[in-house]
Amino acid sequence: MASHGLDYDGCNFFRQRLVLSTLSGKRVRIKNIRSKDDNPGLRDFEASFIRLLDKVTNGSRIEINQTGTVLFYQPGLLFGGSVEHDCNTQRSIGYYLEALLMLAPFMKTSLKATLKGVTNDHIDPTVDVLKSTALPLMKQFGIDGEGFDLKVVKRGMAPGGGGEVVFTCPTRRTMRPVQLTDPGKIKRIRGVAYSVRVSPQMANRIVDTARSVLNKFIPDIYIYTDHMKGANSGKSPGFGLTLVAETLNGSFLSAEMSSTPQGQGDPMLPEDLGMNCAKLLLEEVYRGGCVDSSNQSLALLLMTLGQQDVSKVLLGPLSPYTIEFLRHIRDFFQIMFKIEVQKPSEDERKGGDKVLMTCVGVGYSNINKTLK
Amino acid sequence: TMKSGSEEEEEGEEELGALKWKEGLQQKASEAFLRQQAAIPNLRKLVYGSVVAANNSEDEEEEELGGLFTVSRPQKSKRFQADAMDCCRFSPDSSHNWDLDEMLNSIRDCFVTGKWEEGTDAA
């Protein structure tokens, strides 16, 4: 493992830097974190994220200066095992889980993480959408088996939280290279309309308007209504919808929307939420590709860490977050992707331009994994 | 050179009238090439090439007012981008209006209910 470190500025892309540092074993120093802000330094949710990283690794060295504007991180070994973490409620569990999804397959012992906090908010991908898009994507790379699951035990809406999820993931020695170049046509749409601490009727009102938009395309739509009660309903009221379009070749495209957190801005009607979320799904279909736009970086990471063979994945347009992730992959793993734009032909009605990403994996092997 | 050019043209018209399509072939080719270049933005350059440019613009532009105050425009500086929110969400294209039939039609064939390519079958 290389010993020299990398330097970055600012708090943006915080998680991808620390995750790639952990996987590559390269030290990282992040300077000028909100240094010009009225309230400089790391926020509570970032500190919470660092603590989570410390829990799943062994021997990590973390140094933060007095004002919190400089962070030094020397990664230890990915250990895994049973971990419990109170995720700071400034960000939802999805924020923390996105990083765990990237790290979990490369642990020494399989991970069982119990995460408590906000399960659904309007900023990060919710646990529901990660469950229905990120997990099937990881299965394509050979991460599967009985112990691979994400379970929503309690739902907790922003800002109060009080939700709980359990994520279990087996370890893998190597990643399987993939050829995901044709998503195939969308055969069905599934979804979950959830509500907590409001009338269960809210979920039904969401479903009606969402269906009215999507029915113009396909009849096979089923949106479950999920109304959690009592101790499983968290601390704040709210409702929301996640929609997932499943293709013939096993790709999943998703969209989601959550109600405005209590006491933050104008409340949203469930009818409007259902309608807008359905339109977001159409936007995601227009972008297309074999991977959902919020999972682009996860797919690219697993391609990078694959065996020394060619991997190809067709994506929709690259998100700004993904573009930065590609630059970070180059910094940490010296891998550059071949990027080809694919324009749809004139008579095809399949949305916008697609991007074909090709790379040869670094042949990463999980040396932490215990042999049985 | 004017003379020789016109002479060549004359020759062309007199003897090789049938080969007139050859005129300006190179120019046409280069125009077509440039058109193509403009149409397909070089994504690889966008992703991997712009880092140097970003580093160059690091020196923060600060205007001085009356030699006393400096004008700080945090929204525009690189600093602002560096400290922006760490979130993977990709906001939708605001130019797409999903109430229009035109937009709805642009994705019809993404669904099994749409048109199938030749050689493939819904079964």
C-alpha cells in the first residue's frame, strides 16, 4: 500500500474522499473546511460520519485541529462485524449508508450495521430507494447470498428521526467484472408510499396521482402503502413516495420525494407529491442507462475494484457528483475510464444521450477477509 | 498566385468538368469534422482535463473599494464549490416539461409497451 497522502480543500465530497482513502490505504488531509464560514469547521453530521468510519475500521488515525477546519485521516484495516451507530439527524441514514455500501464487501468479517436516525428526508437517497436500487446493482458484481439485506425496522422522518435500519453484507475476496450495456425495456413499476404520524389516507392520495401519470406508459404498476404505527413511527410526522422502474435486463431506475420536514417551509399536498415524484421518475427514465443516477458512483467504484478484466456500464448523463468521483478514483487508484457518448438514433424514442463507461479493474483483492 | 489559381480553374472547367465535386473537398471535410466536434462535447476532457484550469483560477479575485474594503463574493468563488453540500442527488433538467405530450413521447420506447426493434420480440 502506498504511504504518501493526498491533499484536498473544503468539505464537499467528504465521504468519497474518506471512502477511497480507506479502500486504497492512502492517507488524506482535508484543509480549509468551511474556513470562510461564520461557523467554521466540521459539522456534527460529518463528525458522526467519522465516528462510524472509526467503528468499522481497526487502527485508523484521525486528527482534527482545534477549529475543525483541517482533518487528517490515516485509514486502518476494514474490520466490519457488528456495529451500532446513532447517525446524526442533520443528514439521513442514506448519507451514512451510501459509504457503508461501498466499504462493506471489503471488510474482514461480514458487516451487520444497525443505524439509527432519520430514514427518510428530502436531501439524501432514502433507505427505501437504496434497498431497491443499490442492492440489486451490487448483486450484479457478485455480492449476494442470504446475508445481504437492508431492513427498515422503524421509520423516522426528518427532523426528529427515531428510525432504525439493519444492513447486513457478506464479504467478497474479488469483484466480478460486468458488462451492463443494454438496460432493456421497462417491464414494471413498483413503489412504496409511506406515512407516519399522519392519516394513513395520505399514502392512498399519493398513490392515486402517481398512478395517473405512469399509467400513460405501462399498466403493470404496483405501489405499496406502508403506514408504520406506534414505536415504529419515529419522532416526526411525514409521508413520501419512492418509485422504481424495473427493466427486462434487471436494471432499476428510481425516483423519490419526501414531504417537507415539520416546521421547515411550506407543507406539500400528498397529491402534488405523488404527481411530482412520478415526473421525476420519467426524468430518470429519460436519462436512462443501466444504473440509477444516484448509484453511478457505486457502480464505477465496483468496476474500478474489479478483477483485471474489462468492465462496461452504460449510464445516463454523468452527475456533477459522479464527475468528481471519477477524478477522485484517478487520484486514489490511477484508473481513468474510457468515456463514450451514445446518441440515440433518429427513430428511437428512448430519451437523451447515454454514456458508455469502460475500464479495466485494478485487480483489488480483499486481503482483510478471513479464510475459513 | 491569383493568376495560377484562375488558370487552374479554367483548366478544370474545360477539361475536368465532371470532377467539379472535388473542389473544396478538404474544406468540406474539415467543416464536417468541426461540426461533429462541436456536437459531441469531449466528456473525457470535461472529466479529467479541467482540474488544471480549476487550480489556475484559485487566486481569489478581490476588488478593493477605496483601498479599505475588499469585496467578497463567496457565491462565485471556488471556495463556495469546495464547501458545497456533499450529496449525490442529480437535480432534474429544468427544461423538461413532463406535462407536454412531446416529452412523454420522447421516452415511449423505453417501456415494453413501446416499439420493439427488429429481431427482438416481446415474448
